[in-house]
Amino acid sequence: MSLKVLEVSSLTVRFDGRVALDRVSLEITTPEVFCIVGPNGAGKTTLLRTILGLVKPTRGHVRVLGHDPFKEPEKVRRMIGYVPQRASLNLEIPILVKDVVLMGRVPKRGIGVFSRKDYEVAKEALELVGLIDFWNEPFKHLSGGQQQRVLLARALSTEPEILMLDEPFAGVDSLSKALIMNTLRDMVKQGVTVMLVSHEINDVLEIADEVMLLNRRVLAMGRPKEVLKFYLSIAKVTFKGD
Amino acid sequence: MIPPFLIRAMIASVITSITTAILGVYVVSRNLSSAGAALAHTALAGAILGHLIGMDPYLGALLMNLALSIMIANLSLSNARESEAVIGLLFGFSTALAVTLVSLVKEYTVVAWTYLIGDVLGVTLSDILFLGSVSIITINVIILCYKEFKFITFDTDGARAMGLNVSLYHILMITLVALVTTICMRTVGSILTTVLLVAPAATARKITHSFERTIGLSIIVSLLSSLLGIYTSIQLNLTTSGVIGLMASLSYFITSYFVAKLKYCKKCRLLVPGKSSQDLPLKVKDTD
């Protein structure tokens, strides 16, 4: 039996008595683009954070390439390249694009200065997202889409087995969106599993191999067209109900 | 010939300026200025308590500061939303404690004044050794954790998700602030410590977008403020720490005024005189 990339089983998370995730299960067996779609407060980011071992579940278990993120958190987190929401960044800090991309090498490097290999990997990652000319530019001078691509380059420079992206298309222009999608597709071809979160189903239809509709519990999961059909049917019911 | 007390004052100023300038960049970038102010006032309370119980005042300040730094670090990690309010409360508490304790001291005015505004012209060789040791420890920790400190400052969530021990680095950084605010008390006093910790870094951040250059410029601003402060205060017979604090604060206000008239130079990665980029026609880069 081959090793599953990700296994989430009956995951329940409660914050202060409020249910954030209710018996969520999913399985990824081969590298693909897996998208989690849901409204604000649906538990999408909580699911990612639980898989990373940052949020402890009330019930259920998670396995990332066979490892338990709560027993081996460092090991699991170093297999995952994480792209956070841009809103969580501190843009007040004076920082250049190269500094941001090199951060992806920090967990691998440990104490000490970056090696030549770290610089090479970081430059390759920035090249992949088409921003190598911006190596020495201040990060905050870039557009939202460019910043998102730099964050993707940072995640790529960790040489991950799984890429996790939290709302990567929020406030991103169409060109950057297309470039991000192309890069993600290339990564899947190279054997990397991509897991991305979005509150907008239309943003992920083009790229997704599988879509999960989440609103604290799993509403639907499957091929994008099937999930879209379901999504439209519930939207219709909601609309009629209104 | 330069009198020995002045040489010692200059050495002490150089040591404190470099250390506060480097650490200040993280303090300003992580919005830890109020934590720095709270720690500076705790150092004052600790020093007076040390004086009252017959302990070395600086050791008292250090112990009390370390205790509060761990408290601040834990509070900001466990409840980020309330941490600012709680730090403000601790600031008030430590000041109130210092004011209450100082009234118990017989040599009331002299003791309070020494810790409040420092006495850089009165530093001894042993003071310099103490300052130097703490500075070497602080700068070495910053060099060792440089990448990690920068990462958690820019993106705490991302750093945690990528496997960095964010709590450890956060506690370490606050502990360094506690150490540095203690050593600053000897030179500029507890009241002006915050100025030396914040003003040079805030000034430097206005004229460059590179982290390394911010540190470099912060050191230059801090050194100039301290050395010019000592010179001016002696010439005009004014309180040295006050003049140092004024110099550092003025550097920020003057830079803030002129920064609007500067433009970003890609080659030197600094803001240089010229037409502001905001006045130039919008140029869209071809890659985006």
C-alpha cells in the first residue's frame, strides 16, 4: 500500500465551546491541486493550521505523509511550504524581496549564515515566479500580485513536498493569478501536492483537481464540475429561500 | 588632553548607542516600544528596590526587568489582542512602584535623579566592563538569531507554520530588551532609555528599505546623538542625558520633515534628495 500524502479523519475542532470544524475527513493519495472553498469563518484556515499541528483538534487525527503533526511537528512543518494570507504580514519592516525569499531557507539552515546553495535555491524559486529582476527591490514597493508571487517563491525555496496556500488569489491581478496557477501546475508535475484555500469558488475551478466545499463541516467534495453543480444548487435554494 | 572621565563617558556612550541602535530596529519593527518603556521604568523600580535592601541597584534592576520581560513575552504570546493594554498597565504599575519606593529612600533626590536621568559623565571602569559584557552578549545573540528574528518580525504566522520556535525567539528578544534597558539606565537614565531605543531606529527606517542598512543607519544616528549630546551638554553646561535624548528625537523629527522631499534610489537603496516618487508619473513594470 502506497503512503498517503494527507489523511484527515473525523477532525473536530472547538474554540471556547464553539465548533470550528465538525467531523472533517479527507484523503489525498497522489500529488494534485486540492482546493478548500467556503465562506469567511467556515474553518478553512483552521483546517490548514490543524494539519500543520498549530491547532489541537478536539477529536480525530491527521497524518501528513504518515507523520502525526502533533507528535512530530517540526518534521511535518518542514515538509510543507506555507503561503500565509498577505494581511498577516508586517509590511512596516524594511525588507527586500531577497530577504523574504531567503526566509524559506531559515528552517533548513538553522543557526548561522546562508550558504551559497541557499542563495541559489532562493534565486531559482524567484525565477520560477518570474520576479528574479526584483531580487533587490523593497518588498513593499511591489503590487499585491507580485507580493503574493514572492511569498510563493519563499514557500518553493523550502523545497516542500506539500504546498499550502491561504487565499492566494485575494486582491491579486489576473496576470499574477495566471502565473501563480502555472507555477502550481508545474509543481504538481514535479510531485508536489498543492492545497489551497479560497472563499471564491470561481478562483479555483481552473486549477483544482479536487474541491472541498467547507462550512465547518464538509458540504461536498469531488471533481470541480460536480462540486460547482452542487454549489449552484444550494445557492439556488438559498436564493429562493431569501 | 581629554580628561579620563570624558573618555569613559564616550566609551560608555558608544557601547550603549550601538547596542540600543541594533536592538531598536527590532523593537520598532515589532511594535515593542511600549514594552521597552515599561521595562525601562521597571528597571528604575528595581534599582531603587535594590538600593533600599542593600543590593547592587543595577543587579536589582536587572532581576526585576528579567521577571517582567518573561511576563510581557508570555502575555503577548498568549493573548496578542490584550497584550498592548496589559503592557500599558504594567508600565503604569512599574512607574507607580518606583515613585512609591523612591519616597522611602533617605537621599531621595540624588538617588532618584541618578536613576531617572543617568550619569554618563560619572561612569567608572567597572560600569564600562558591565556595559561591555551585556552589550557583547546582546549583539552576539542578535547575530546568532538574526535570520530568525527577521523572519518572526516580518511574518510570525509563516515562521510558526514553517517550523520555527516563535515563542522561544520572542522571549529571547524581550529578554534582550530587558538587559539593554538596564544598562542604559547608567548612561541616559530610565526615562530616556526609550528614546535611545526607538528614535535612531525609527529615523533610519524612514530613509531606507533594507533591513541591514536600517541597522547601519540606526547605529550612525545613535552614535551621533550620543557623542554630539555629550559635547553640547559640556559646552552649554546642560544635563547630558537630556541633550542626548533631544538630539535623537530631533533626528527623527527632522528626517520626517525632509523625507517627503526625497526619492528612493535603487542603486544605493536609500532615500536621496530629488523629486518624490509620488510626484512622478506611474510606471507599470512589464512583469506584472
